Amino acid sequence: MYMRKIVSSVTDGKGFDIGLVLLPLAFLFVLSGLPLVYNVVMSFQEVDMFSLGSFARPFVGFKNYIDLFSQPETRPILFNTALFVAASIAGQFVIGFGLALFFWTDFPGAGWLRGLFLVSWVMPGLVVGAIWNWILSGDFGVLNFFLREAGVISGNIFWRSDPNYSLWAVIIANIWLGTSFNMILLSVGLSGIPKDLYEAAELDGATMLQRFFTITLPMMRSTIGAIIALGLIFTLQQFDLFAGITSGGPNNSSNVTQYWAWDLSFRQYDFAKGATISVIMIVFVMLASVVYVRSTRHEVRG
């Protein structure tokens, strides 16, 4: 029945339009849909190096999920992930908002300076990790030099090898990486606010802080929701910085779920547990995607 409809549509000259839709759908299904389904199925099976290439694997139900949450390192890694996501999103948003407000007023060279901030966003994560490896070096790092000159510290901090600072080393690098993206999106949101509102509020005697909380934030509510949702998606997918700076160490002090999933699968060859962590992360990313879609839909309607 469906094949007849497709054939008739092709003969009617609509085949090209259908092809434009079917080809991208087929591409997404093969490269995204099938691996996703395969990963979900693998999380309910017992998989090792010898059974990885076979589909006839023992079904164990929710055993992988139960075993995963019963491991002693699960809670610290989940805490690290929550701290990494919250601190990264907060830092990127606050600094990005400040830069967006700064560039909101035109001044000579604003366009060139704004473009320089985008350099960090277009750089590959491993390159950013290599740069921050040099900046965060305990012996000759630039960050320690400036902190010593400012009188903040008296001795060197070994950011990458000290368990108290290793996670914050990656957080700092990730904030630097994503701030420019927040700045651009927030700048677009600010440009959509009518300036007549600010002029009317200023005539009514509203201060700059009052105008910010009564006009700027309410008018950018949907934009802020979309930025936070996108930040959650991008941060949960961040892997390169951990691979390039700390490798999850020392002693799992900077380990997070996305790096742990890779470590379990390709270092410890526990593919089932790695797939289990990936499925849990996919659920959170899908929830963030729903928030993002709802935010953008609200923005379009507004």
C-alpha cells in the first residue's frame, strides 16, 4: 500500500520532494538511530570482548543498572558530573551575559573584539585541552604566575594532579570554551528587546538595576531557557577536555560520567556498563532537548 503511494507520487513528479525527506531520515536512522538502539539493548545484556561482535548474548535485565549504582565510585562520579555541569553552565552564562551587555553598546572595534571571543568556540576540544595543559601547569603555568603576582597564592598549585583542584581545572577550561557561545546567543536576545521600553523606564525614574530585572530578564526568559538547555546538552557531551587535561584522575577526582563510560568500555572492556552509563546520559540529554524545544517554541510564539 505504502509502496504504491510512493510509486504514484514519483510518477506525479513528487518523487524529488519525497527523496529530500527520506534521504536525511535514512541518514539519521543509520548513523544515529541504529547505534542508539544497539546501545540500549546492550545495556540489558552481558557483554565482554568475546561476545561484543555477536547478537546472541545473555539477557540480564536491569542487572547492569543495579551493579552500576552499587559500585563505590558511582556516587563520587555522579557528584563530579553534577558539579561540573552546574559550575560550567553558571560560569558560562554569567560571564557570557556580562560580555553580551558590554558589547550591547556600540564602540569602535566592538565587532573585531567580539570575533576574537569566538575563537575559543571554533577550536577543537583536544586543542583547547592542550592549551590549558600549559596554562594550568604547576611548575611554569601562566595561571599560577598571575595568581602569585596578584598575591592570591604563595606557592604553586598543581591543578591537574591535585585531587582538590583537578575537577576545577577542567571546569575553568570548559567555562572558557563555552562563554563565547553564550555571549553570542545572549547578544541576539538583547538585540530583540525594544529600546523604547528602556527609554520609558528611564523617564519613570527606574535605575539601571531596576531596568535589568524588570525589562531585560523577563524579555529574555525564553532565550535564557534555551541557553541553559543547550549548555546542559553540550556539557554532558564534553569529553575532549577530560581526555586532554586530567584523564579523569587522580583517583577519579575529576572523573565524570561521559569519561567513565569511555573508560569502562575501551579500557576495562566492560561494554555493558559503559552502555548503561550512556543510556542514562541519553535520558538527561533528551530531557534537556525537550526543555530547549519548548523554550524556542515559546520564543517563536512570543
